[in-house]
Amino acid sequence: MTHLNWQKSSFSSDQANCVEIASANELIYIRESDDPATIVTTTPTKLRTWIHGAKAGEFDHLTEA
């Protein structure tokens, strides 16, 4: 996976709180920069669906203290 063009979110912090994303072969790959060996693989359609849910607040309860 080192050959992928990993991109960090502009919302990532300088303290290794980064999520990176890349695409290749019609798949999307997501990883944490401090644990690059663990990679989640999904499709663009599934990621778009998840993003729509996140924007609608469906997962807000998971990040509340």
C-alpha cells in the first residue's frame, strides 16, 4: 500500500490524529497515520453513503464526551 497517494484531512492535527485516504482499482482505502498497517477498504458508493450519514449527524453520539 506504500505506492498509494495517501491524502490527509485538512482537519487533522499535528499530534498524529490524522486519517488518511487513498484510492486505486475502484476502491477507497482509509487508515490512521499512527497505525498505517491497519487499512479499511470500501467502495466509493459505500463511502459516499457513510459521508451523507455523517453530515446528517447520524454518528454524532459516537464522538460526544
